[in-house]
Amino acid sequence: ILAKTHRDEYMTQQAQEYPHYGWEQNKGYPTAQHREGIRQHGSCPLHRQGFQLLQPEPLFDLEK
């Protein structure tokens, strides 16, 4: 429980430095707001680089 409360406090602090990801509400979990923040602003140093939250953009549109 202490580790979770510490992480929640840490993510709330990080939300001030990285406001695009909604960490003050989601505490680092991939909500729709968090994914949209990554889509619009890219990842930041706090994001795990080996964890893919977004699907890669298609190279071309198959429906055309």
C-alpha cells in the first residue's frame, strides 16, 4: 500500500511537469486521455520505451 500511495503522489507531481498526459487523475495508467496525450505530444522520459500504448500508423490507406 505504501508503494502505491508513493507512486500516486509521484505521478501527481509529474503531472505538473508533463501536463499533457493526465497523470493527476490516471496515476500513470493508459486511459483514453493519456493515449491522446501521447498521440499529440509523443512520449516523455517517464514513459516505458518498450511498452507500446498506441497502434502504429498504417503506411497507406487500404480503403482507397
